[in-house]
Amino acid sequence: MITLKSPREIEMMADSGAILASVHVALRDFIKPGITSWDIEEFVHDFIKKHDAIAAQIGFEGYKYATCCSINDEICHGFPRKEVLKDGDLIKVDMCVEYKGAMSDSCWSYVVGQSTPEIDRLMEVTKKALYLGIEQAQVGNRIGDIGHAIQTYVEGENLAVVRDFIGHGIGPTIHEAPQVPHYGEKGKGLRLKEGMVITIEPMVNTGTWQMKMDNNGWTARTKDGGLSCQYEHTLAITKEGPKILTLQD
């Protein structure tokens, strides 16, 4: 069932999203060669607690951590660990925050230390794909309009959109209806209504879109070992257009 949010509920989710966004901004200076993704996990968890919020991923469907820290060829759901990050690593940090009962979900990608032209381009295309998808999140449009905008742009840049993991509704829990694929046909799928709150979170690979699962049952990585990048926002569908909730004031 899709729950439509009131303006008050959307504002509460924006308060949650502002905390989440401020964590991501703080990570820009924190992430550097020599630290580990476990250091990121502890930093994020402490930051969220200091803002009287809850790291909502902990315990969700049995997941144990406040963050998903996916490195290089890992697409998503990478476990934080004590492997030292090195110059040129591409790390995706995904997290959910609950604040006064309101949920938010966002992923940012970071390059550790010195970047490369390949990583810079992958990050640029992925972020632009996210915002092209957000532009289509209008009252009266369809879910397929979002996916079509993302897919046609990414594939036009000779990169690939992951099919196996998609955006979703959010609130009152982390994962709600509807499903929001990052590929699809224009004019197809569920019609978007005022009050829907969804995530758009394209995962873009340098090679094939296909993936393989690690033995831990959670972590997905590119089938061909290519790099993967992700950006994600939580947004509300409003009469005035899409309202991104995971931004700082």
C-alpha cells in the first residue's frame, strides 16, 4: 500500500533528511586515505546519535550496521570493515535516518584522495542521472518517466544502469511501495500523486549492468569487476514539483 504524506509529515521527513545530509557533508572532510570503512561506520553512527536521531538501517531485515559502505566494484550493501582505504578508491556511503519517527534515505559517493578521469566522469554522470530522474517526479507523470530519463541518459554516455536494485517509497518504514526502477518506458507504470515520498537512487557501472552476490548474502558487486557509483535522494511529490528532502537547509 502506498501512503500519501501530509505537508506536516513531509516537513518532519525533511528534518530527518537535513540530519542525514549534514552527515554526508561532514564525510567529505573525514574520508581520506588511511582510514577504514569501519571508521566511517563509527563516525556516522556517533553523528546520528548526537543529533538525537536513530540509525534506522540497524536491524532492518537483519542488517547490522548504520551504513552500507560499498567500495569500487561493490554496487551496494557493502559491510563496513577494517580494510584500509587507499588513494583512488570509490566508496558509496548509504544510510537511513529516523528522527522523531520520520524516515530519510540517501547515498553519496566519495573518491578517496586523488581521483582519476574515469572516476570523475562516472560520478558526474551518476549524479546528473539522479537529477534527471528527479525532474520527472511530477504530479501526473508515471514511474516509467523517471526510469526512462535515467536509462537513456546513462546509456547515451556508454555506461550501464543496474537493474537489480531500485528506488522505493519510504515512510513509515524504510522500504514501502511503490518500486521506482532506474530504467523503463516513458508513459508507463504507476501515476505519481501528490504526497508520495520516494527515493531515486541510480547505480551506474562502467561495464555491464549485471551483478553477482558475495557469500554474505548482502553485498552486490559488478559481474565484470568494473566500477560502480551511486547517488540517492529522498523526495516528495508536490503540486509545486519534486521537493528533495535530503538536503541541508
